[in-house]
Amino acid sequence: MIEVRRVAIVGFGTMGSGIAQVFAQAGFSVVAVDVSEEVLKRGLDNIWSGPFGLKKAVERGKLTEEQAREAFSKIKTTTNLPEAVKDVDLVIEAVFEDFEVKRKVFAEVDAHAPPHAILASNTSTLSITALAAVTKRPEKVVGMHFFNPPPIMKLVEVVRGFLTSDETVEVVRSLAEKLGKVPVISRDSPGFIANRIGVVPILEAIRLYEQGVASARDIDTAMKLGYNWPMGPLELADFIGLDVLLGIAEVLYRETGSPAYHPPPLLRRLVAAGYLGRKVGRGFYTYK
């Protein structure tokens, strides 16, 4: 069984930078790759001074200043993908949720990563089997789905594609535990486990709001106090990102045919208007 020591993260946005932080804090050497120096700088800024970054961890007493700086020093960045993956043991793809983009990334990574390397995707809904099909190592392709924000959320879904080997699943499952996460194993099915279940109540909450049944605040309060949710479904939609939520719903509706996943018209209108949730300051709620 291979030992993972060096990790490459392809895509250095919110999820990619968060995943890089998790690995660096656990002592792994990380190289992050994205299309521009500007994106890479934003990712590093998020790791150091973002709301769940290393600086905040120091302020909360979770890390010492020395530990934070040690973790930060383990992350290198580049815009050169072949260079980034040439001598790593694990590559995690964390680009945006577009199947064709991800397929291109997997094909390029497969061409340049060493033969022993595991190729993982952070996709929340797309088929691991289909991504593996563009590589020459389908047995080493797996889903490793972190949840937002990765430094805080404990869950990691380990997704077994049709040809993923038992060894690959075990390496990634064990690795998630070394990161301080709780892994669950899923077959390659639309939405895997958490999104397959969790998206339904969020979409239903949007429909209730769209129909004028209750205010956004009252819908969220009902679920927080009635079902002990830590965050209401509309608050959660804003936190996920309404564009991300729409993409997940569209994939689930297309793959399952269930009307439970049909995106509400209001969700489409909000996304079209650029009201994407917390990340832009406006969604179902307005944020400073």
C-alpha cells in the first residue's frame, strides 16, 4: 500500500485552499496549482487570514503561532500543472463543478503524475467512474469529497468508482483519518450520500419561501428549533453558494429523474441575478 507524503491540489479556490490547509496542518507537503498567480495569492490569503484560516486558529487557541507558520510553509504554489504533479503521491482535483473541465484536468494529470499516484476528485455529485475513464489508471481514481469549510467540517466522503481498487479506497480512507476527518464510503451514485439526502430539504425550503408560505427567517428558525439543525436550510443554501446548489440539483435531477431535485424557479432567478449567497454578500439574506 502506498504511503502518501506529497500532495498536489488542482484548483485553489475556496475548497482547494481549504483542503490544502487541512493537509498542511497535518504535516503533508502540498503543492497547489491554478491558472493564475492572482488566484493562487487569493488562496494563500484565505489559508492565512480567512475566516477559517491559520491566523484565526491561533486566535482561538487551536494552534500556536509557530505551528501556524510551519503549516503555511508546507504549501507551495504554481501555475504549471505538469510540474506540480510530477513527483506526488496523491492529486486532488478541486476545480469548479463542470464535467468537461474536470475530464480535461484528469487527462492532463494522468499524463504527468507518477504511475503510483492516486487521482482523487473533490466533486460533490459527478461520476467518479466517468472521470476515471479518461485515465490509464482507473483503479487509482477515487472520490475524496470534503465539505465546506474543509478545516472545520469533519466529514469526508470516499467514493468508489466502478473500477476503483480496494487498496485505493483503503489508502484514502486511512488518509482521511490521519487528517482528523471521519470518512464514509459510498458507491459511485449521483450525489453520493450527503448531497443525495441533504439537498432535498434545502430545495423544499426554497419552494416554501417562493410560495410565500413563510419568511426566510421563520423557515430557518422552524428547522433549527424543530429539527435541531445548527443552520437553517436557506442559511445553508447561502453558505454553500446558490450557484453551487443549482449545479448539484441539476445533476441530481438529470441523473435520477426525481422531481424532488427539480431546481425551483426562484433559485434559477437568484443565480441569474448574481445573488449567489455569502460569497457575494447577497442571497436569501444580505451580508456585510
